[in-house]
Amino acid sequence: MISQDSKYRIRHDRPNCIGCSACASIAPKFWEMSDLDGKSDVIGSKMGEDGLEEMEISEEDFQCNLDAAEACPVNVIHLIQIGDNKQII
Ligand code: SF4
């Protein structure tokens, strides 16, 4: 999902997700658990050849995804500031 006001990019290192479901509990609008393998997915994201899921989000959706990233016990949720390509987490 790419919109004009996208400010951040979620990058989910899905192969290393342990399926704890913290992200889906904290930010269910963006994260859901897969029935196939028990890992989480970023709803509406695109998956690259490296298995990483990516999706752009706007400023207003930053905080709940930051909360999800900070709660992830294996640090596989990253947020990148678009523009200067700075990794926030
Ligand atoms: S919080 Fe991290 S490990 Fe847990 S389901 Fe979400 S991405 Fe996977």
C-alpha cells in the first residue's frame, strides 16, 4: 500500500518471527497471525525475494507500529523513515 503521505516503511523479517503474536495484539489493524505457519504478517504488505515483508505507512500509523516493534521479543520488526532512509528501530 503506497500513498502520497507515506512517511515510514515497516520491514518485517518474517523468516525470524517466532509467532508470539504480540504485534497482532498491539496493532491488529496492521498485523495478523498466519493460519499457515503461525508467523505474523503485515496486512497488505509485499514480500520480497528475501522473505522480508514491507509496507509504507503514514505518520499517524507510526506509533502503534513502533509499540508493536518494541514489544517484539526477537526484534524482527523494523521501521524506516522514508526520505533519509533512517532506521528508527
Ligand atoms: S511480535 Fe515479533 S516475533 Fe512476535 S509475532 Fe510479531 S513479529 Fe513475530
